[in-house]
Amino acid sequence: MYSLAAAAGCRAARAAAAAPARWAGGCLPSSPLAAAAATPTATWSPRNCGRGGRAGVATDAVATATAAAADADVVAAAAADAAAAASSDAAVAGPAGSDDGNGVATAGGTSNGGGGRAADNSPLLAVVTRRGRKARTPPPFPDPYAAPPPPSSFPPYEPKPWFRFELVHQSTRSAARAGIIHTPHGPIETPAFVAVATNGALKAVDLAGLDDLLPLVFCNTYHLMVHPGPDIVAAAGGLHAFTGRSRPLITDSGGFQVFSLAHGTVHDELNRKGVKPPPAAGKAGGKGGKAVAAADASRTRKPLLQRVTEEGAVFRSYRDGSLLTLTPESSVAAQKAYGADIIVPLDELPPYYIDDDTLHRSVLLSHRWEARSLAAHLADVRQQAMYCVLHGGIDRTLRTLSADYLTSLPFDGWGIGGSLGKNRAELLDLLRFLVPRLPADRPNHLLGIADVESIAGAVPLGVDTFDSCFPTRLGRHGTLLTQGGRVDIRSGRWRGHHEPLGEEWGVPGGGPTMAYLHHLMKAHEPVAATLMTLHNLYFMTNYMKDLRRRILDDEI
């Protein structure tokens, strides 16, 4: 069971050494992911938070002042919150009348360095620039370790008439299970592969004609929010009517794509080993002047992810550069407009390479966001189910914290998300630890993982559904999936092979000859991507059906 004591213990174990330096600075950056880059000498301005925000003792109201940074307007500090809000940090903030050495003096004291001045005891101070004009008052920064709402603030979970998980068979040889997820648009037999139709479409393939092949399809809230927009989809009658699909759909929150704007794809982030990419970096192609021009353009482009706060994330549209805001409530509202059978709460996606304290704060932020998302969903259910998203990276303490809290809330299923390891071995090790901690009466879903080898390892551990664009991307780039492994159709060995592939799990009837597919790929004919993608979709569906049969026969 999730408890505040568990969260506090986790906080103390991870942040004891860093706490004095952190809180001496007053407040944390608005983004948990940016905290690692913060320094104790940061000065508050309308663009960043200030120092000395919580110094003092419980009996005094604390006011602070800060010196001007180079090339910035002089800023007079605002008074801190009431004494009760300051008491929790008194132990690390220092006594009343002290100065942190950076020009910040607490109530009753004077500054001894950094060009600062003693703070006024007025309960509210306007921020005044050197020119005498009033600037913005520093915004409040909530405790990044604040606990999310307690489970008691939500109603108990009850199975929905339109959504429930039915366990058909539990294997006697492993944790593998065969089940049925009942949804308003039909049943989903598990285990199942979930194809990814990012913009409401499978690339090179007509989604509307694949109802019988694909039990569940994943669409992306972020991309559909950028274009065409939730209002257009809603006016069409929802995603089912808009795309022509009559079978179940699932939409994510958009969080994965938004936070990928900051650190790239999972593959890129792992390869960089924690080194951040340049803002909005693009590929500089060509030689000489073209390469220089591309590099200059990359440096002058504004980063797409602007900021992350307790409220949500602000980012720029990759289409026209306009500013967009994604909050837990707006994400849920968009998914209500889309009308998918399964929706997902907003969460923050931290990278694999991240320090423990920052990861802890990120997990707590995701919990608060997911609780807000759940509250918005329960206020207007509309025959939709909501899965939570479990976080914590590969840290077992944080994974336990996340599982204990989120499974105590009335979610309809469990999404396994966040950083899932740098390789398949770490992924499977994490699943062995995590899946047994999830209540078995609801379905679980492994987010973003659906290659054949990972599915083969995860199904015996009890995972129900898997989504990834990997199989369809392989097909578009010339690789066929077969029971004997991957086949690169671009290889010259297929140039004169005038027979179909002969894969029984592939396209019914065998499909085109290998020589013809080879020709289409080499000639860059668009239909090649269609034929190859269809083959891999058939393969994945039949592969999952075979896994289900083997579970029912207790072979797995």
C-alpha cells in the first residue's frame, strides 16, 4: 500500500546529501528533468527561480532579496509563505538572520556578500526593476516532493459493464496467461500485438481495411492535437468514424512525444549516454556551405519543449512553431474528443541516464499528474477505460513506490512505462520484479516494446499487450519477419528468386514473389512499403495467436 512514509523514506534515502545545497537555493527549477543542471547561484528572474525562498524558522515569516545578475534588471525579492509552509525546511535553511553568501538575507539580518540587501518584512513585495517599473511577482514553486492525492480521495474500483478483463487460462508452467479484454468496440484476445497508427493511420497501409487483422490500434494524442486538432476529430464523430475503424482503439497522453522533444528518441538517448542534444537539432546534410547553413539554422531554432511546470508542459508545434500547452486535464479532454476505448493519463518521461534524486522527483510529478488525469476522466467517463503508467526507471524502490500508489487508484489497467532498461536483459529483469506486483484482475500493457524477441521473453512473465511501430517500420525499410528470423529483401540473393517467401504466418496466399519485392524496393516504388508492411502485420498477428495457443496448451 502506498504511504506518505514510504515516499518520505525514499526521499530521505536519495536526497539527504543533496538537500542542504538544494534548499539553500530556495526552490527547484520548474522542470524536474532540468534540476540536474541547476546551480546554487541561480538568480530569480521572470525566466528562472530565485534563491532564499524558504530560509528562516517556523516562528518568523520570511522575506528574501536577491542581487541582480549581469545584464539583468535588479530584482527585489518577494516575501515567503506563512510560517507553517517554511517550518519543514528550517533544518536545512539556516537560522533567522543568516545569509547564504550569495546576497540573500533572511528576516532580521543583512547581506554580507553578492551585492544584496536586507529583506523587507512586508508580506508582499512588488518586484521592481532598475528603471522603477514593476515586473512579475515570482511564481510559487510547489514542493517537488509533494505527495499525490491519497487513494481515499478516489472512489473504489468497480468493473465497468463496457470494459473488463476476463482470464481465460493461467499457464501452469509460467506466469503467462490468455485472456479477453472486453471493450465497447469488441473483444481483444490476449496476449496481443498493438499496431501504432501515430496520426490515425498506419504508414502506407489503409487502416480501415484491417479491422479483422488488428485487435487493437494505438493512436497518438500529441500528433493528432497538432493536426488536425481534437475539435476536427470530434466533429467527425471521434477517431473511429474519422479513421473508418470499427474495432478497439487506444490513445496515449502525448507525454512521450512531448518529452522526446527534449532528449530525442529512446534509442538516441541511450546512445548519447545522458548527453543532451542541441536544441531542435537537425541533420546537417551536404558539404561546405550547405552544412554550415544547416548548422547555423540548428543553433538559431528555438527548442520545441519550452518548459515543464507543475501545471504541465509548454511546447512548440513542429508544424508552425505555435505554442501549445499540455496539461493532465487538456490531455484527457483531447482523448475524450477522440473517443478511444482506452485512454492514458499524462506523465513525465525521464531519460535512462538520470540521477536518482531527479528520477524520484519525476516519479512524484507523474503521480500527481496521473491523479489529476484520473479525476478529470472520472468526471466524464464516456464508456472509456483509463490505464495508469507505472514509472521509476530500473530502480526497484521507485518502481515499488509507483506500483503501490497507482494500483491503489481506480484505474482500469496497468501501463508499464518510463525507462525500461538499456537492453533486453534489463527489461526482462524489471518485468520479473514488477509484473507480480500488479493486481491480476485488470489487464497490463507494455508501452513501446513489441519486437519478437522481447515479446517471447515478456509473455511468460504475464504481460498481456504490447505496442510498437517497430514491425511496420521494418517492413517499410525492406525487412520481412519470418519464423526463421528477419529477411532483408534488398539483398541481391533475391533478385532472381521467382517464388513467394513461403512464410505461413505472412500474407494469405504467400504474397508477391521475392524477386518482385526486391525489384520494388530497389526501384523505390511506394507499393513496396505497403506490401512489406502488410506482411509484417500478418506475421505479428499470427505470432501472437500462436503464443496464445501455446499458453492454452500449457506449453509456455
